[in-house]
Amino acid sequence: MTGERVQRHSDEMNFNQDVMSELADGTGGTYFHNNNNLENGLKSLAAAPEVVYLLAISLENIKHDGSYHSLKVKVDQKGLKTQARRGYFAPEKEKRVKGSNAS
């Protein structure tokens, strides 16, 4: 491989890693990388957490405009790790189809 091809290949690999890292982070997931011990990596990814809390929000009084809303989850205790989405999109108003009786 020429130096240019090696550099291009390296850039593509870094881009792909960035995409996977962002995907995992943005959905509250875990990104397993830079480790050849696939068996232990898969075990750690599949292992159930010791404690799980489920937080929910009410969408009752929001504008139905499809806008993005950031979320931030913090824990007031050292040594704990949180996994959460960065935000959500408000639902859009349902559009009535002409001639439809649906509300």
C-alpha cells in the first residue's frame, strides 16, 4: 500500500469508530473498542447492571412541533455510572388527511 492509501484507510477506520462511538453515546449504550478480548467484551456488554432505575417524563404539556429537547441525568453519589439518552424529539401534531374521519 502506498502512504496515501494507508492514510485514507486509517482515516476511514477512525471515521467509522467515531460514528459507532456517537451512536452508542447518543442512545445511552456502551461502545466496546480497542480490545482483542472479544469474549470478555461481549460478556461485559451483555451483563445486566447491578441496579437499574427507569426515569420517565411526561409529554403532556409540550408543544407538538417535532423539536429536540436535551436531557441531562446526574447522580449525586460517587462511583456510580449513568447511561441515558442525550435528548428526545417532541412528537409532531398528527396531520389530518383530507376526507378522513380520523381525529
